[in-house]
Amino acid sequence: VVQREYSVRRDAVEVEVEVSRFAAEERKWEAVEELAAGEALFVGSVVSVAARATEGSGIRGNCVYMARREVELIAPHAIGVYSLADGEADGLAISGGHSLAAEPVWIAPSLA
């Protein structure tokens, strides 16, 4: 589960992100401080996926990529990248921009 909260300060948008996973054996939620080596999460309202950050892929490991149409109303980018390692969030520019009328989605092609 990825929870994010935006707060607008003078000339800046601050983002707080919490990542949790359900530990089935203990039957409880636990905080995630680090993803498995080289993994990244892609979270959206339409679909969410996990991917491995390989060399040359442009994917940063131990990061959560977040897509949300409504974010444009308070933040300059509809795609955000949150690093679990340093707790920093950055916007990710989209080539060609995006439409506020359409929810951004992640496309994860299979090479099988």
C-alpha cells in the first residue's frame, strides 16, 4: 500500500509518502523502508506494477513512481518519483505533456 499526501507551501509542493506491506504470517501491516534489490513500484489509479531496474532502463531502483491526473492541479507534474533511500520526491516530465482529461497509466509490455 502506498499512501501519499501533498501539502502546498509557498512556491513548493511537499510530498509525504508511506509504503507498507501486509505480512501474512503475522497478519499485520509493516512499514517498508527498502524495496528488494533493484525493484521499483509503479502506482496509479488504473494499474500498479512492480519492475526491476536494469542498466539502461531509466528506472531507478528503490523508488515509487506515482501517476495521478489530479496532481496537476497542485503539482507541476502528473508523474512523481519518490526515493525510499533518501525520502525525496521529484516530478518526472512527460515528453509531449499529458491531458487532464485522461488518467495517466503505466504500460508494462511482456517480452515473453
